Amino acid sequence: MFTRALVRPPAASFAAGLTSSDLGPPDLALALRQHAAYVAALRRCGLALTELAPDPAFPDSTFVEDTAVLVPGCAVIARPGAPSRAGETAAVRAALRPLFARMAEIEAPGTLDGGDICAAGEHVFIGLSARTNEAGGRQLATILAREGLTSSFLDVRALAGLLHLKSGLAWLGARRLLALDALREHPALRGWTTIPVARGEEYAANCVLLDERVLVPAGFPQVSTNLRALGLEPLALEMSEFRKMDGGLSCLSLRF
């Protein structure tokens, strides 16, 4: 399904990034070890990696997923909703330019974080959040239509605990979605099979499908059990230091 990924390790300034968490400051050394394990897992799943250097000017820049939306043949450079993250796109744009036949960009007044975009085969769910506004979402929908993809919107602004759409929604192949209860009855998900997330395991709703394997955060056994029941193989990774900074598994890479 994917053959490549772009990643960026956390910088020395990582603890100065944006967060709503009350889990305490991250341990940079541990974050670097966890990121290295994440990179190793991507390689184990057969992905070739483009690795950007850490950039201390942007404490959140390890969360590269927010900087772009990648679909076959086209890279869409995002326009992050947090002003402090605006400069993160420059290095990502330069890295992606030689790898894609077409490029597009989200423009003002639109804002869009890649973490609000859940691609599910030929359909893309676009989340409207504190970081992605309607103007940005509609620009993306227009670009996706040109690329032959359909899309629909889910407004998560009123849902507590959801920074991005993919904090609560993940594609599991075919027409299956792992979804928090707050999203499962949304009209945009009609016709899709939604797999529930057990109470207390909400953080594990953010996972990454890589063919028949799924990267999942360690410590959430019921989600892993549900994935195995679907014939998928969960690969558990420690994510404690990224969780402290509101980050999940999908945030740490751009996959294409």
C-alpha cells in the first residue's frame, strides 16, 4: 500500500512544542529512542525512508504528518493551523518535490493540518478542527477531486480530546474504520464498518495500517485484540513521550 515514508526526529527543543497534555514534560533521550524504534518498524514493514534533520527552530516538527497530504502522484503542502508551525513546510516541500509528479498548496485563508485527513482507499475523510478550517478543507476537497478521489467532512471541533480527526479515526483497509464512539454514528461514516475503541484505550484510535500490519501504541490490549480478529497484525510501539506533546503514531511520518 505504501512504499516510502518521510520522517523527522524530535529536535533538542521538543519540550517547547504545543501541548494540551497534563502528562508532564517529555524526556528527549527517551523520545529519540522511541522515534528510532518507530523508524525501524517502518523499515521492517518494507518502507524506504527519507529522513529530514531535526530542526530546533520548530519544536513540533517531528510531527511531519501535519505538513502535507499525500495521494498517488500528488503532494499537497498543508498550511498548519498553529502559526508557530508555519515554517515547517519548507523542508518538507523541498524533500517531496522530486518524488511527486504534481504538487499543490493550501492557501490563505485556508488552514489545514495533515492530522485531520484520513485517507481510506479512494475516499478521504476531512476533519474540521481547531487547526483545519472550512476554507482549507474545501481547497483540499477540490484538489482531491482533480486527482479522482472523493471526500467528505467531519466536524470534530465540539468533541473533547480530539485535536485532529485522526486522533479518533483510522482506516483498517476495505471499508473498515477504527473509530471512537463519538464518531461512529457520524453521517459521513454511513456505509462503513466501524470498529469500536474500548473505554480507556482512546489514544490507540490513532494507528497506522501498513498492508496487513498495523502500528499501534503499546499498552492498549483490547485494540490489538480487535485488530487480530480482523486478520491484521498489530505492532506495538512505545509512544509515551510523543503522547505528552499531543502526538500519535500517524503524526510521526508521511507515508506514500
